[in-house]
Amino acid sequence: MAMENPFEGKEIWFGVGSQDLYGEEALRQVAQQTGEMVDFLNNTGKIPAKIVLKPTLKSSDGVKEFMVEASANPNVIGVITWCHTFSPAKMWIRGLEVLTKPLLQLATQHHKEIPWETIDMDFMNLNQAAHGDREFGYMVSRLGIPRKIVVGHYTDPEVAEKVGTWARACAGWNASQNMKVMRWGDNMRNVAVTEGDKTEAERVFGASINTWAVNELVAAYDKVKDDQVKALIEDYKAKYDVAPELLDSRYDELFIAAKEECAMVNMMRENGCTAGVDNFEDLGALPQLPGVGPQRFPSEYGWGFSAEGDWKTAVLVRIGAVMGYGLEGGASLMEDYSYNFTAGNELDMGSHMLEVSPSIGTIAKPKLAIYPLGIGGKSDPVRLVFSGKPADAVVISMADERERFRLLMDEVSIVEPQGSLKNLPCARAVWKPKPDLKTAVQCWIAAGGSHHTCMTTSVGREAWEDFARIAGVELAVIDENTTARQFEKELQLSEMYHRLNNRH
């Protein structure tokens, strides 16, 4: 089992702007030099989707045709534009206004250094990207179109890295636009933050969130063949440290857990879903609250998962898994559980009763074990137990701010637990929030952040910033420079901006 490559067959179209003013020889050089640049970027290995150079854009009709074709092509996840020579901005208006794919403006040029001794007007006329970048940028800003701006010589490694990060955000947006979320049951009773407007979420993010009765999952469970279950158990044995009793006296309970995973996976695949969520208060005739299966959704299938009916976090975990494909680390549901308030050693410990995924990275081989669970009213569930390994990470949540969505992020550093945690029968991670625990918690609470989050160790702040810009939603960030007073002011300004400029 492995996550499907979200970049397979996907393209980023590259549109270079010029005009007929300088003649055919100049246009041939534009095409040749741009081709060299695109080939270089593709060969860096830092951009996960193929960049495809399209014919030079020289007119309003040509730009519009390019943008219409890019918008209509399901394999195109983003568009890069660069103005090699002076490209009059009015020719971009009609095309930009019909573009529905994410946009990146590349501010670069073919030559790295000014040829001080040989430069003449022919060279200036051909290589005036510094001129064209500003003309094009003016129009994009005037039209109010969000885009990422990357500045630097195309051979600078940072340029490819930033383009690659944006490409990952584009893939996350593409996944969001084509996401179907399977909800088994409804939200946990009386909980506020996991509720949300599913219709608005589909309009803003594209994700379709719908409910399947738990009885349908029970029916799918009854249809699972023993061979599928046994094959899955062999996969468990190959990847995890399986508690001996699960292979002996409690094998039946391991079989049930594996059978539930098979049933959930079968239903997800049959319905084309890429994220799921269940609720311990609504299990019908299921023998166990699913544990190991949901934990494996991000790590084995690249799917999102969250608990207690929280579809918003499931959506974020799926987006995080797609953006981080092929990188070390992954994405998982996380929940703040306990603080360490010792002066100079202030930490946050996150966990969940069953559903934290090993995709974020583990210090040791995860243990597959069975322990009692005091809620849900079912038999003891089988789950993976581990500690997240040290890494830079972010935790991000999605909240409904009445008329809009807010994403909230804290940059954190996962650290090793300062004790054995031998009596804690669930997966967990311990981290140092930035800038410090007290400030991070105060700001998180002030912003109305959820107790459920998506933790990503594969992609960090920049990818999520790019995603939020593409989606047109607010992203409030807590980082090493945050102060509580300034953060509260920034929230007030951001609220005014997003209410006034809500393009949705």
C-alpha cells in the first residue's frame, strides 16, 4: 500500500510575455532563452510537477486563449508567468480575469550579470524583464488577483525551492477542489469548534463533505473477505512491533481491527473519497472504535482523517499529505492535551485517544497494541503507540468565523519526551511552540483556534501560506517574532481586511 502520487500527470504551464515590437529575431531569442530556463528548473529536482513552456504570449487574444486552456485542463495545477521583454499589461487583462488556476509571477531574467562592457540597446530591448515585471505586476495587483511572487535569477537554488513549494500548494489546492469527505455519523455532541458550514466549505475549498450511515460501514464490514484481512495483518507485522497477545490470545480483536480498516478503505475507494471522519458516540454495531485503521489513513493511503465528526481537520490532513508527498514526514490529526509549565522547559504535549498517525515520524518502531478505552462502549480497540520524532513542524487549524473561514498556524519544534510515557497507551508528540508556550497559547485562544489541529512535519509555513493565498482565506501565524499584543492587533486588522475583501 502506498499513497498515489498526486503529481503524476500534472503540469504547470509557463507563459512568457513579449510583443511583436522588436521583430522575429528577438522573439526567437525569447523562446530559446525561456526554454533554457524551463529546462533548468525542471532538472533541479525541486519542483514536483513538470513545467511546460507554452508559445510566447504577444497579444490579448493569445493571453486569453492560454488562460482559458490552462483553466479548462484538469491536469494543469498552476500557471507561471514571466515577462521577458516589455509586455504591455493591457494585453493581460482579459486572460487574467478568466484564469481559475493558481498564479505565480516569476521576476527573473536570462542573464545573471549586466554585461558592463558590451551592453547596447539591442541587448536592452531584448532583456528588459525588470521593466516587464513591474508592468505585469501592476495589472495583477489592479485586478486584485492573488499570486505568489518569486524574485531571483533562475539558477539560484532558492528560486526552484520556492517554485517547488508553491507547486506543492497548487497540488494541495487541486486535491481540495476534488476532495470528497466521508463522514460516518455526525459530530460529537455539544462540541462547538468541530461544527461547521459544509456548504460554504465546498464553495470555498471545493471539498464535498457528506454523511454515510454507520450501518453502511457495518454492512461493508460484513462483506470483507478473510483473505483481505489476513493480508492486512501481515502488513501490520512487517511495519510495526505487534504485541504478542494480539497474535495469540487476543488475535480475534486484532482481526476485528484489521477488518474495520478494510471496510473503511473499501468504502472510501468505492465512493472516491480521500478524507474520512468518525465519531465514538455513533458506532452502530461496529465491534470496536476504529483505531489503527484511521491512524494509517495518512501514512498508507495519503488520506485525511479526524475524529469526533471533525471534518475540517480531516480536510487539512488530506491537503497536508498531498503537499508533502515525497518528502520526509507527513500529516496527522493532533490535539493539545497537556502543558509542561516548568520554567525554562515549557512544552506542549499533543495526542488523541486513537487516531494520531505515524506519518509525522516516530522515534522508534510503532507498537501495535490493545488497551481498554473508557468511552464508546465497545470492545478494547487496537491502536499504534509511538512518540513523534524531533522535527520542525507546524500545527494548523480551521475555524468558522461566522461568515468566513480562518486558518491558524503555530510553528513548533517537536522534541523527545522527557520521560518514558510508559503508561500512556496512545500516540503522542511533544513540542516547543514558538515563540514560547505562554504566548503561543494566549494567541491561539485569542484567535479561536481549535483543539484539533493538523500537524505537518513534511511541509511548513511557506506551503500553507501559499495554499491560503490560493484559497483566498485568512491565515493567522504564530511564530518566533509574535507578541500577544501585536498578534491581537493583527487579528483585528485581518478581520477588517477579510470582511471587506472577501472574494468568495
